[in-house]
Amino acid sequence: MADAGARVRVVALRGGDNLIKRMTEMGLNVGSELIVRQRQGGGGLVVSRGETRYALGGGMAHKVMVERCET
């Protein structure tokens, strides 16, 4: 539930094997640092990792466990 503009680190991925495989293939794996670019209604997010942006629906976003990165 990070706010827009927050820098976060992925600490765990919850969900089934297929969802975890899909996320890791996209580059959203444990240890990745992301920036929350935009929060959308229904729990969806737009996040970026480097120059790549990802749009995550509410269901997928709630399965990515993160912690704030120290600035």
C-alpha cells in the first residue's frame, strides 16, 4: 500500500506458481527496487524498475510484498 513516488524493495511474492513465474519473468523478483508511479482505483498500481513501467491490477499488486527503501 505504498504511496505514489515511494521507492520500495520487493521482499516476497505471494500467489501460485504461475503468478510467481510470470512476475519473475517480467523482472519483478525478490530484491528488485521499484518506484510507485501511480495509484489507481481498485488497488491497481503503475510501478517502474529502471526505464520499464509495469501496470499491475489490484489482485496482482496485493500479492507483491514490499518494504520502503531508505533514501
